[in-house]
Amino acid sequence: MSTITDRARDFWDRISPRERRLVIIAGIAAPIVLAIWLGLAIHDGLDAMEQRNDHTRKALAVLADLRARGQTHAQVDDSIATMPTLPLSLETYLNTAAKEAHFDLSKVGVTPRTPQEKNGFVTSSVSLTLTKLTIAEAKDFLQRIESNSKYVAVTHLELSADSREKDKITMTLEVSSYSKSPPAKADGSGSGSAGSDGSSKGS
């Protein structure tokens, strides 16, 4: 320890007064520069974190809005009386919704799922994944899906930020349409007999 101190003292004695001033200034400036550099690095990190959080908040807002609309669709009301018996063409429906949201869906693969019939209703579903969407496009698309028909709903949704373009998102969703089960076909047999003139014969 004393050797280091002696060397430092010898160095200080050998240098000129001007060089001593430069050493003092450097000793003062170095911690300041280091503090500024650390502050900028922390600031950049916080900015990046805030951007990621902002994307997450926007995605959650879209999801919350979607869930609220889904609850509206789940309510049982007199619209069941006007529900169609023919399933809606979801691919055509989604293409229309995409055009209204100002993007093209024609090159996106839409995967149909096997229709499910239960309690007199048929659920037809498709799944698809959209990439490089802006938040506005995703929001408009989801709103169009939910509002263009009360018999269509988004039943599954996953959102994630694009790995290359931070202002874009990737969206995977499942869309379902609902219809009544078609009426059972008559077997052609009657419960009573009729005469050749169309009137029932009694005893």
C-alpha cells in the first residue's frame, strides 16, 4: 500500500503545475461522465420498457373491449327468434370486415373447424393469424366482426407485439357464428289415413 502511495507522490512531484490541474479536472470529470452515461443508459432502458408496457396496455384494452362485447352476445334475448338456420360464410364475412378496417385478408389462411351442434344450435368456427397489424387496424377489425352481425363473435384471441416492428402486433383469433339447427326432415308418413278425395275417413 505504501509503495503505491510513494509512486503516486513521486508522479505528482514530477509533473508540472499545468499537468496537475489536468489530473484534478480529470479526477472530477470522470465520475460525472460515468454518472451521465449510466443515467442515459437507464433512461433508454426505461423508455424501451415504457413502450413495451404501452403496447401491452393497448392490447389489454382491445381484449377488455372484446370481452365486454362477448358478454352482450351471450345474453339470451328475442334475437334467437330471428336466428338463421343456414350458417354464415365466415370467410366472406371476415374479408368484408378486413376491407372495412382498411387491410387485405385475401392472402391470409383461414382454417375452418368442424361445426358443433348442441341444444338446437350450430356453432361454426374458423381460426386465423394476422401479422404486422397496427393497433388501429386490429381494433377496427375486431369491432367490425362483433358489430356487423349479432350472430358472430370472437371466441378466442391472442395478441403479441411484432418482434421486428414494435408498432405492429400479431393477432391469432377464432371467430364463431351461430345458427339454429335445421328442422328435421319429414319421413313422409302421416298419423292418420286419408281417402282418395283428401278427406279423413272416420268410423
